[in-house]
Amino acid sequence: MAGHSKFANIKHRKERQDAKKGKIFTKLGREIAVAVKAGGPDPELNTKLKDVVAKCKANNMPNDTISRSIKKAAGEGDNVSYESIVYEGYGPNGVAVIVECLTDNKNRTAANVRHAFTKGGGNMGTSGCVSFMFDKKGEIIIEKSDGMDEDEMMMLALDAGAEDFEAEEEGYVVITTPEDFGAVSDAINAVDIQPISAEVKMIPQTTTELTSDEDLKKMQKMLDLLEDDDDVQDVWHNWAE
């Protein structure tokens, strides 16, 4: 289930995010706010918030920053209401793209996302046009370290409810259902292992290759524009990077 270049892709993505850490924390704070308003400030009683906290920790968001964001969202001071919107479309050579947004201005967000698709040589499609090509799964990626036993890691993950466990040269990929993601994350964190990535995401069933320099530049342009947009929370695609 895991791709051969998954670790390279994750590290490349995290390097880009680390360069924009302030923006990433702002986006995660927005996710916390939406989760708290939907289900309350206690992660043990709010599954969505629990999943967002796991994602925050994997992005090295400090615990006190997470706590402040939860308290702010639970208070009366933050009255901004965000709406969740998902856009779907195609990049160069038919690459399938899903863009998940949280916005307080749908018109602005739609215009910006459409602009990114156009600049990337693609086009926005209708709802559902590419999402059927993805599976919604929890994915936890763990980098190997000294003293980490593969069999113990596998049993820990599977006993906690993981669907799949795959060992790669650089580490381990744990796949869960969205419902079991929180429990598996907790089990891994309980043994003081910090994943390099942990989130519920859209995993492509198949991938699309880009071979021309022009297509590669356009696809990267699209991703850069989308990731720089404050309203865009996540971008999923089936480009075989």
C-alpha cells in the first residue's frame, strides 16, 4: 500500500512546510478552532480534535501552542466562523487533485483555487470528479531509529487497530481507518515515538507520471500557489513525485 518514494516525498513536503512554519501553525490553529466548535475542547471526547492534535504534534507544533489554540477556540473571543469546502480538479496530464479548505469567504477561496489550477495548466472540476480515485485513511509514518524493533512496532500498531503495516528502508508506514486513527496514534505516542507524519488523508489508488519539464513546472507551480493560500488546509493528488 505504501509507495517506494513515500519517505522522500514526506521529507520534501516537510522541508517546504518548515520554511513556512508560521503559516502551517496558523492553518493548524484554524483546524483546531473548527474541531473545538464542532465537538468541544476535550480531545478525549472530541475525535476530530484528537486527530487534529496528532497532526499538530507530527508537525512539531509546541504543546503550549496547541493548548492556547484550544482555549482560544473554546472561549468567546474568536467569533470567526469557518466553512469547510472541498474542490476537485485536474493538473497537467490529468493528475487528480483534491483541495481541502477552511474559509470565511467562499468567493475569495474559490477564485484563488481556480487561479492556482489555471496557472498549473489544469482545471477545476465538479464535486466528486476525482475523489472516487482516493481512499480516506489514517496514515502514520515513523522514521527508523536505533533500538526500534520492527516486529514490536508491527504488533503495537496492529493491536491498536491498524489496517496495514509496511516496513520500508527508512522506516514504517502505518495505515488505519479514519475511525481508528486516534487510537493507533495514541498507542504509538505512548511509547515515546514521534511520527514524522500523522494525519487522516486522501490516499490515491493509482498514480500519474509527469515526464515533461513543462508539466513538472506547472504541477509544482499549482502546489506552491495552493500551499501558500491561507484558506487551503490540505492538497491531495496522485502525481507520482
